[in-house]
Amino acid sequence: MSAFLIFAPVFDVYPIMKLSFFLCSVISGLLLWLAWPTMPFTPLVFVGFMPLLYLTEKIHHRGKYFGWIFFSLLIWNVATTWWVGNTTVPASGVFANSFNALLMSVPWVAYKGSRRRLPETMSYFALIVFWLTFELIHQTWELSWPWLVLGNAFAMRPGWIQWYQFTGASGGTLWVLLANITLYQAWKRARIYDMSWSQLLRKEIWKPAAVILLPLLCSAFIHPSPDDPARNIGVVVVQPNIDPYDEKFTASSATEQLEKFIRLSETKADSNTRYFVWPETALFPNGAWEHQLNYQPEVQAIRRMLLRYPKAKVITGAVTMKQYRETEEAPVSARRMEDGTPWEPFNTALQIDTSQNIQVYHKYELVPGVELTPYVRYLSFMQQLALDFGGISGSYGRTPAATMLTNPADSISIFPTICYESVFSDYVAAGVKPGANLLMVITNDGWWGRTEGHRQHLQYARIRAIETRKWVVRSANTGISAVVDPAGNIHQPQPYWEEAVFKATVTPRQEQTFYVRNGDLLSKGAVIFCILLLVHAFISRFIPGLRHAENNA
């Protein structure tokens, strides 16, 4: 509401009919950037798409329309996630931002087409359906990139989105689109009927005000249930600050790195410590065979440390490798040794204790182009284009291992998310559903340096906490390590690119939210309606009576 009042005078000064398409595209991209974490102007997301709604009505040429929409979305992508190119291969960032802007343009092009077949209100409904479907697909295929899911815009405002425990981040996407549509309609009617400010406030503004304020009001009355103090446990979180470019994957420094992990862990350990949490790829950066883990010197050193803390376990990232026996079916993407034996590398989370039972979790949501060559089973030549960030390059495996890291003695089940996985709402909810009562995020955000990348990644952990109503323990190699409570509040954030270690008290929680139990119902419903709209579009090509004249008033 406030955002609309701020920007309405701009449209008065520059009459919309004369405002250049270029300016509309630029304004939209900049508004969305300014609204995104960690910028402080979140309310601008409620008006960020209004210029694109205007362009949809005023541009009739399909090619020009696509061009301006793409240009606007490219500005948003580049301004918000330019840091994906802050690597040894900057061209990867150019491709990633351009390709994502191209994909984002598809729902808008589909919406433009729907205006010729549907009444105005139904075409707005189609836009919502197309965008929600796009976001769902973009979280499930091998070119996934859910970083700019619209619902993530509110990551820094947990007090606004406590109702995500019912809808997940898709509910925020719906909120953003409805707000933009109702505000645009209010402005449009005010222009058509030449309304005064008093008439606008009395006749039109109540609709967008209701859309924006009702979720805020609901959020004020929704809170997680209190923690059970009897269930509190102590965790020690390590942030070793090992340079991922110059130090991390140097074989000669592996022993020194392990000594650092153990030294830092013991500075905060006590008799109440139940878990030491180390970051992604903390162990075996150049790989270790899973059937030989118990014999690795690093594991033996960890067990010697744990003898001093017999109730504790270590949760750590690692790079592991698995050989497939003749009786096992190897995936198509498996690599081959010289003797033909299939094998795969994995980005792994391990739970190590003093027993001989090491629990192994494999990362599933892999970073396209770095850990995963998309659809390599069909395009094997693409394997050569994988980016090398150290360690084992090329596609990692996705063969499932343990679904949770369990501690039956203390009734604790941990769902560990590794780096990029923590950005996926539905994936994390599905991982919690079997009974996880604590979330852990182990990550290495040092690749992107002092950019918004690591800050945004931390903020998204707040959304996962609200959606699942679980404590989140986050260990990041170079930071920002922290814990997040079930209401989305961050505790004990550590400075970025500094060595750090801290202990915290967290509570495993058994309750399951509506979102965890039922998944992303909004997006699943959108897919159904999207199919129906596409069927209607196909049939309307042959039945002229189903077509509807586009309203460009």
C-alpha cells in the first residue's frame, strides 16, 4: 500500500501513455532488485511487476514485447545475482543470468497470449498460474535455480510470513503477484475514470490494501509452539575459514585442516555437547571410498576426540566415492574405472561417533554446471563443460543413501541440507516429513567472496525454519555460520571470512507443519490449472467462439 502511494506520483509526472517502454523495463528490474534480500526496501516487491503489466497491455508486437520483458528480467537477475559469475569462469555468470531471465520470460509471454483468449480477470489468474508452475518446474528439473522464487523476497521479514508454515514460499509468490495485479488495477481505474485521491482511496484502494495487509495481520497471530526445555541439546558449530580457491583442495594441507577442526571444536565443547557441526566438504576434499571410511586417518582422529565427549557426534561435510558391485545397478551417469568398474563421487554429509557405524547422506539438489551436468545421460559431451571448483570435477552422483542422520538414544533425527539444497522449499519439507526434528545446513559460501550471495543464502535459512518449524544449525566454511529458531530469527551469526566457533542450545521439535505434511499444494494446484489453460488455448485455435478480444483500455 505504502509502496503504491510512493510511486503513483511518478506515473502522474510521466503520463503512462508517453512513458517509454525502455523506462518501464528498467524501472521494473530495479524495483525488484531493490526489494530483494539483503536490500532494505522489501515493500517495493508489491509494485515491481506493475510496469510489466503495463507493457503487456500496450505492446502488440510479440517480438518487441518479449524483448522488453526479457530486458527487465535480465536487469533484475544481473543486479541481484551477478555474483554467480564471481568465479574463475566469469562467463558462467553471464550465461546463468541470461538463461534465467529467458526462462522467466516464458510465463509473461504465455500471459500475453492468454489475454487474446480470456477475459481480463481470467488472464490475471493465468499469469499467477503460469508463474507458480514455472517456479515449481524450476525447482525440479536438472537446470534448477530457485534463488529468485518470489516468496524468497520476504526472507529478511520473518514477522511478515509466519503463515509460510501453511503455504511455503509459494504463498509469498502468490502474495506478490496478487498485490501487483490489484495495485495496477486500482491505478488503471483511477486513470480511466479520472479519480481524485479521495475517490481512489474510497473506491479502489481497499482491494490492494486488503491483499497486502491481511497476510500481515494473520502473521501477527501465528507463532510456533514453545520449545520443550527438557529436549534442549548443545551443539558446537565450527567456521574454519579455509580459502576454497588457494587452500581448501590442496592435498598437502588436509592434515592441518583436520587439526584446525578438532582444535576449534574442543575450545567450546563440554559434557552437554551432543553435536559438533562442520561445513561442506570438511573431510576428504579429494575423495574417499565409502566402503573404507572406518579406516581413514581423519575418521580415526575424530573418534579419538569423541572419546573425550562420549555423548557427542560429528556432523560433517565430505567428498566420498562409491563403487558399484556387479549385483548393483549403476546409474547411467556413473563413471568407469580402467577395468570397467562403475563408480560415482558424492557431495556427502557424514555422522561419525565412536561406533563403527558411519551414517552417510548424499546431496541430491546439485548445482547445475558445477556439480551436475544437466541431462548428461542424453548429452554426454556436456560433461567436458563442467566448471572445476577444486576436488573432483564433473557431475556428482545423486544415488540416495540415508534420508536422515539418526540418534535413537536421544530421539534425534537430523535432515542435513548441503549448501544449495537449503534453497529448495519443497525438497526440505519432504526431507523433514519422515520424522526429522532438527535441520542442519552445511555449506561453503566462500566461492562468491564478499558479495550478496552468502548473505542471501543465510537469509533463506529463515524461511526453511518457518516452513518446517524446526531449529536450523548452519555451519559455513567462511561464514556466515549461525542458528535460526523456528520463528525465523537468526542467533549468533559469525563474521564473514573470519575463523570462528560457537556453542548454542537448540531443541529438536516433533511437530509437523501443514506445509510439511501436505507439500506445496499451491504450486501443484497451479500445474493442474496450467494444463487446463493450455488445453483451452489449443482448442481455441479451432473454435473461434472461445477467443476473447484483448482489452487494452
